[in-house]
Amino acid sequence: MVKTTTASALSAMLIVGLCAAVCLLPGGTDAKRHGPLLVEDEGARRNRPAECLFGKTLRELGSTWFADLGPPFGVMYCIKCECVAVHKKRRIVARVQCRNIKNECPKPTCDEPILLPGRCCKSCPGDAHSPDIVQDLPQAQPDEEERSKHFAALLTGRTSSILKRDDIRSTYSTINPQNIVATGRFVFHKKNLYYSFYISDKAPRPRAIQFVDNQGNILEEHPLVIPPEGPFSVYQNATGKICGVWRRVPRDYRRLLRDDMMNAVLLWGGKYQAELAIAGPIGKYPALPQELFSSLLEPAPGTNPEQMNGAGGTAIVSTKSGVTSSIYLTIVLNGIFSPDDIADVPLNIRLEMQNKDQVILEETQRVKKPAHDINIIEVSSPLSVNDLRLLTRGKLTVVVESKRKPEALRIQGIVQTRVACEVFQTLLTSHNPESRTDTTGLSWMYLNKEGSLVYNIQTHNLHMNYNPVITLIDDSAKRKAEIENLGFSSEHVSGVVDRMGPRVLEPLYSGDLAINVANDLNLNLVHGKYVSRPVADARDSTAPVLLKRIANSAAPPHSVGMAWVAVDNECNLHYEVTLAGVPSSYHPVQLFLEELPIEAPNAPISRTPLEDFSGNYLEGFVLAMPSIELAKLETSVIYLELRSKSKDEPILKAKLKSIKVPNHCTGNQYHDNDVQNNSVISTPHNDNNLPTGETKCYHSSRFYDEGDMWNVAEQCTMCSCFHRRVKCEPIKCPPLKCRKEDIVQKKGDCCPTCAGKTGVVSLAAASESNRTLPSTVSRYPEDTAVALVSKPRGCH
């Protein structure tokens, strides 16, 4: 939640502060200590992350650094900055504070102290403690992060007690007459917390999500409303899920997560007056890493709404198939206990068909001491293969009820696709390094709200005359069992596998599902193994693009890549790139955005470097892109290009489809159906109102360089490019010195000639002989094209 300040503004503020500090230090030792030279502005947006942005560098809460003002100033080692947490009306925001530490230097312990490079204070040998030494934040151990990777939350009226505290209850409305319930899953990966939610079908999409500590402080807030103008999420609409990510979670907040001291809050209603809020603690559950299905449990039809107010639950479902199949349920619930249920309370758990004509599983569990908000019960049972198939197709319901009052105290929910927002993606390429095939492609898929598999496949250079066949296979066994034949009709294939079963779902979730493309000549032409990726930012865009090998590139013919690109509500550009078949000798590689005003010959190209990287995977972002650059992502022709830095040559390239940018990110930029306010008066033959670079002109559907001359469709007309403007004039024919009856106008010639003469002046000849001469505003002096036409080559 930090105020974005440009590097130049920060530099100016720091220099002024430093000069003031130096002026106030006349003698050094008796000088008084000063407060911070720079305190960042507090006027930040409400949903700004709890991190600091100094220039173009993000800083974590608690981190310290020396101010780097860039050239010509460089790093100022006497200006120490810190990203500090500040409490503002229950919100914890990040703020940059910089101060001059020159007068904090300790007194040297020797007679001749020295100033070491990169230091502010003079020191003596053996001196260890000094304010000009930056202490790095301790990093959590990898195994510790891995153990604390999966979290879940149940959000009901009963779990929202933190919102009902006297000091914050006026901020939220917890009156929930419709008894809206939600359940969330959280996956922590590389300092990012990906979140996913199922909410009651009767509830609209929430306005925002908050992460709150146990004292009620708002640590982070993200808007969840999708603007009508977009960007539209195909995945969230198809799955009914709510997806997002909290990027770069500060170290202190990661500790709160691991210690079960953080809560999730969903908000509905207006921005300034919440109509409804429900909350729930985020906790660790051992069954989460194996979760294959989920269920949101709500009060059953026919129960008393007042008695069941605030009740709900969630089920974490995992299965195991084989010789003996089995099911495992971890159910988190509340609200199905009567006031006199104090200890050792029996509950009935059933897994049944939705029409209740068949009970698959029935068991009674006892809760030793019922809690008001969170109760956990676990069930495991054998399951037939047929029942397992019904489970994967969304035909079963979990029911939990009080054994003493089953009709009055009951919650239930359909077993469906697990809550986690995820897509499964792969690149299609030959796995044989010596292969010379140039066939490549990509595929991505996801499970929709009905549990069907939605797949998308794009191939390149797949020759149809050899009868290609695409199949899904289980790659875990030595014998690659074919699971599903997806058919093939073109280079773009999409479809839905409706009748899902465990033979597809289990290898998909375990990372063993693969796709194989075969033809009459090769049974394993190209191949790819699906990998799960969380959906957020770039991967929440409509579809990825295929990075194809550039023609005449020296890279292997099976080099390929895929890229997801999107712009979020904070106007940040996000991108994710996956590569395959690019040799290590081509690394490191550079990723560029190429922008053309339109697709036309000789069009000017504007390249924007995004990132340099090594390896086969990159996930990055560009913070707060200028509005004019964001507008170009929608209106211009944009390519994504991958270049080898070591070989200085392009490798892969893809044309991006128009990227939807939120309206508030483009400022006052005009759109296609707006009239552009242009003071240039259009004249015949001048369509050069496109952005054309510094030295190009646009005319007749192509671009011309400065000084170019060319003929146009109109007879006897020649155009030239001069100072980015197109000038078109009729060619002036030379006077003829022959009798009128001897004048001949031949077809295809611009100027008439005298009969019997060989000098024929045509438009083509005039334009070719003078193509490199610049156009001028003078009327045909001796060195212009018309003057050349007038030379004694025709009639005399």
C-alpha cells in the first residue's frame, strides 16, 4: 500500500534533503541527529500491496538499503532507506523512510581511520558495528516453505467472530440472512500466495478480499470485481471459482500464515459501506496436498434457516484407485450442534447420489467437544470403481447431519472439482535432440464447473497429408496406455471430454498425463507432459500464444515456446514464458515486446526489453506501464520476440492478440470508436497520420523511408517522403519540338513523344531513375525528377 513515486522525483527529494542535512552539520560531533530526509507520501490507493516501491525497485517490509539515484549520482552510502510498516486506521501500509546516517557514525577507535569503498563511515580494523552496513533479511529455509505450502479456510457466519469485535464491528456488516458460505484454498509458492474460492451459488461475485491478522489489522486487500469492459476471465466464468494471487508476501506475514494467525475476509456491496462480510481463519490441513475433489457444505433444504444461521462446512476429498479403490474425507464444519450438545456428539456422514436413490457411504463419527466455529472429522472407506467414476463426474453429494436431530441440523454439498484455480499446460516438441522435424505446438486444459475436461491444442507445421492423430496417454507406466483420442481436424483443436473418469483425472493431478501426436510416418512425432500452474494474472488471460521458430534461424527446428500475457487492474503487465528445445548455448536469452502501428511492409518497429533470463521458464511483470504504452497493447500490432543474447539473433516469435487493458489504465487515450482530435487537415494522397517513427512515411498500405520516391495508382503521379510527410505531384512532361501530327501517346507511357524518336519517358522509368532523390518543396529545379525528364532524351 505504498505511494508510487518516480525515480527522478525521489532523487530530487533526496538531494534536497541531503543538502539540507549537510548544511546543518557544521562541526560534526556536536551536530544534532535529524529525522528522516524522505518520508513517502501516504496518499496511496487502498489496495496497494504492503511493500515499498523505490524508483523501479520493489522492497520488502523491514528491508534496508542505500539510496541509488542512478547516473550521475550513483549510490549514496550516507543515505539509508528502510521499508517500514505504518498503522493507518486498522490498515498496515508500507512506507519508505530515508535518512542521513553521516552523524550516526561511531567514533573511530584508532588515530587514522579510513573510508572504505561503499561505506559512509570511516572505520578502523576490527570495527564491526556501523550504521552503514545493511543487514539482509533472514530467508526461510526451503524445506520450511515446502512444509507450509497448502492452506484452507471455511468462511461462514460462525467463523466471522473476528469481524464482530467491538473495535471493528462498525466497519463490517455480518448480517447474513441468506446464509452465504465460502471455502478457500491457498497455495504458497515462491513468496506468492495463490488463492481460490467457491462461494454459494446464490451470492454474486464478492467486491474484494482482505487478509486480516488476529488483531483485526488489514494486511492486504485485493479487488475482485471484474469490470464490464474487461479484462474478462474465461477460466473463472467457466469454473465458477474466484482466483487471484497475493504477490511477494512479506516475511513477517509468511510467519503469520505458518502460525495459523491470519484470516481471509470476503466483502460484498459498496466500496465505502460493506453490505456483507464473512471471514474465516486460514489453517493447515494434512489432507490438502492429496486433495482431488472439494465440496462446499450449506444448510440442507427443509432445515430451519434461523436455527442453521451461520452454519456451513467444506470437504477435502481424495481417492486412490487400483486393485482396491478407496476414498478419504476431511470435513471442516460448524452449526449442526444443538445447545445441549456439549461432549461426545454423534454425527452421521453420508456419500450419496444427488437424487438420494443410492447411498455410497454411511458412517457415524463422534465429536468430543463441539466448537462454535471449526470442527474437523475424518472418514475413509473402500469404494467401487463404478462409485469412483460417479464421483469424478460430479454425481455424488456429501451429507453431514446430527444423529439426534437429522431433519433439523443438516448440511450438504456436491462433490466437485477441487477448489484450486489451475490450468494444465505443455509444449509439443520432439524429445529426440537429433530430430529434424519442425512440427511444434502447445496444449492447455482445465476442468470446468461440471467436472468436464476442456482442452485446447495448437500445432505448427503439422502436415495433414500424413493423417495426424492426437491422444492423451498415461506416462507413468512403461507401457504408455492410451486414455483418450482427441481427434484432429486443423492446427487449432479444442473440445470437451464430458465423461471423465479416474483413469484421466488421477494422472492429470499427479503430473503423469501426457499428449502425443502421431502420424503415418512417426508414432511419436511430438510429445508433451502436462504441468499444473495456478491461475492468476497472466495465466488468467484468454489463451496463451505459441512462440514459433523464426524462419532461417540457426536454432534447432523443434525449438518452441508458449507465453501468457495480461494487464491487471493495477495497470501492471504480467507475462509467463515456457520454452522447450532451445539449446543451452543460446542462453541467456532476452524477451522483447515489438510494436508496429499496423501490419504493413517496411513498418517501423519499436522494441521494449522485458527481461533477460536463462532456463526454460520465466514469470515476470512490468510495474505501472505508461498509459500510452498500455493503449498500444490493444490498438497496435504487438509481437513477443525471444532473442539469444550470446549469439545476438532472434530465436522465437509470436504475434499477440489484442490484450484487454482496463479503461482506467489508458487515461485519456482514444479508442477505436472515438473521434481522434487531430489538428492535421487531411489532404489527398496523405494518410500519414499513423505513428510512423522518426523518419518514415505511411502511404498506400506500406511505409517508406525518408527520401524515397514512388509511383502511385494515379497515372503520371509521383510521391516522395520528406520530413515524415508524403508529397504527391503530377509529373510535368517536357515540351515537344515537333509537329502536332508527329506527337504520339503510347500506352503505358506518362508523357507523349515525337514519332520516330526512341526516347520514351514512362512513369516507371521516371520513378526508378529518381527513387533515391529527396522530394523538395521547390517547383522542379534542374536537379529534380522532372528536370531529368526534360533532358534531351526525347524529342527536340
